[in-house]
Amino acid sequence: MIRGLIVSKKNKKKHKVSRWLDDIDLPMYKELFVYHCIDGETLMDLDEENLFDLGVQKFHIAKILRNVKKIEKGKFWPEVE
């Protein structure tokens, strides 16, 4: 539960992406990703062009994509309670 609300699976996935953005030191994109409903599944489908179109700065795109590759390899994904 967050602030007295029951967290659905979909909201939990969005929270997981927000936590991940914190963990890779890019918290400034949390609201942007939530606004665009970027959950874990959608995150895995994003490419450089998608991120640029969302408004992610070019020098942060590489960092996001590098960390997505770590998720794909099973090396990094935050646990969300």
C-alpha cells in the first residue's frame, strides 16, 4: 500500500520503473515516464528515437539504454514491495 491506496499490478510496474530511474540517478524523468504510462514492459521496447521524442536529453538516452540492457541480462531491476 502507498499512501493508503491499494497498488494494482499495473501501478506496481510503473512504481518499479520510477524506482529504477532513482537507482540509475535519473529521477528527473520519473514524472515524464509516469505521464506517458511507461511501465516495465514498455520500457523494454523503447529505443533511442522513442526516448528522444519523450524529451529525454541525448546524454541520458545512452545511460537509460545501457541500463535496460542490464535488465535484459537479468543483472539489474529493483525490488518493489
